[in-house]
Amino acid sequence: MGRLNVNLCGIELDNPVIPASGTFGYGYEYAELYDINCLGTFSFKGTTKDPRFGNPTPRIAECTAGMINAVGLQNPGVENVISQELPKLKQCFHKPVMANVSGFSVEDYAYTCEQLDKEEQVGWLEVNVSCPNVHGGGMSFGTDPKAAAEVTAAVRKVTKKPLLIKLSPNVTDIVSIAKACEDAGADGISLINTMLGMRIDLRTKKPIIANKMGGFSGSAIFPVAVRMVYQVANAVKVPVVGMGGVTTAEDVVEMMLAGATAVEVGAANLINPYACRDIIADLPRVMDAYGINTLSEIIGGAK
């Protein structure tokens, strides 16, 4: 086992760095720039049961130390992902990939996960419960422990692969939601998803994004992410995948000290497409600077 190796839900990773869903497409786009097999793995674009065009434009707004997006889960649907995207990915990525799944009903989640569970290249299912529950008044599944547990239990019944539940930070008590997911059968917890943000154009005096509000990501949210990862990692027994504003190798180490077994990198990929490659290359230097022999030994080390 090398210095950078970690074990995520029974699957060995060469390193803990994982491009986050929505910032890395289906992988082959970045494979044109560098050998993406240097990654621990990556979480591919959020996939739903049916194809989605996404939200109206404009969908992106820049802000200090981050960005706001309201893409709206644009994707070709699970059948097209399996028949078209995964075969293309297999040509350039030779490790298990993380399948990110979204849905608007419990049945949606279960159906999509059941289909992806059959795919050999899918190593983990990362279920995003930040979506609005169309049968529950539009409130996000991830804002209520009972609703999050219901999704977790439904997916657990139809899948054998490791199941990670990705949580929203837009809640008052993320720990209770994480514990509810663990009790319902989750093998791990991913956090945090984007925070809720907004920008207004001073010239038009109207919101910049057509959807008015969107997901706020980037380095500005890193301290919030570290705090939430620390809280959840100290409350559950399953592994935690940490994310939110990670931009450097130092950030990866800090997130792991907070309790993350692996670390996802999101908005940084949109600024610098080589971000994950560069972070991985820089990890040994940072480890040497802080007297760290192996990354696996520091997980949850900040007590």
C-alpha cells in the first residue's frame, strides 16, 4: 500500500482525490487533456432516470472566491449513459468510477440506481438527495432525515454496490440526516453539496441567473465544508467523502484530518482543468512538509 492509498467502502484508491460530479463530465472530455487514470476515481455527471435539458439560461454567475450555478441536472438519462457514455469512458479510464444519481421521487432513485448497479465499471453509487421531492411538496429529500432515509432504504434494496449519500449543507442539523442515512443502509456519506446563493446585476437590477438562485461553490465555502465533515465523521461509523471549496493539496490534508477518507474537488476543475492532476502531484510535498507518512493514518486525526 502506497503513501497516498486509501480504502473507500472496500475499494482501494491509489489516492483520495476525486473530481466531483458536475465538474468532470463523463471523464473522457478531460482524458483529452491528461491521463485521468492518475485520479483516485471520479464522480460522473449527475444522472437521472429520464433525459433532462436543464434550467433556462443564464445558469452561471461568478462571485468572490466562487461561483453560482443552476444547471438543473442536464443529462442524457440513465439509458443513454449506460449505452453511450460508459463505453466511451471505458476506453480511457481503467478504474471503478463513481456514479452520481439524482431523482425527483423515491421510485426515480431506485430505478436509476438499479440500472447502474448492473454496470461493471461502476464502483460506487453516490446518491444526491439535494433534489426536490415532487411528491412531497417540492422540499429537498436531503433536508429531512426521514425523507433521506427513505431514499437510502429504497436504493439499498435494489443495489449491491457501495452506497454513498450526498448531503446538502442547506440544513440546520446535517448530523441527524447523516445518521438517518447510515441507519437506513448507507455505506458512506458525501458532503457537502453546494450552498444556496444569489447574485443581482446592478445594471438590470434583476437576478443574474434565470433560476434566481443557485448552488454556491468554490474556495469561499471550504471552512463550512470542513466543519460539516468534522461533525458528521465524528457521528457516524461509515466513511465520509469530503468536498466543498477544495483547491490545493493542503486542503485535501485538512479535509482528511477533519475525518474524510477521500476528497472531491469541484469548482476548481472549472477554473483549471488540470486541478486534480496537480493536487495529486503536490500531495507528497505537503505530506513531507507536515511529517505525514501515509494519508490513511491522518483520517479523522483532528480531535
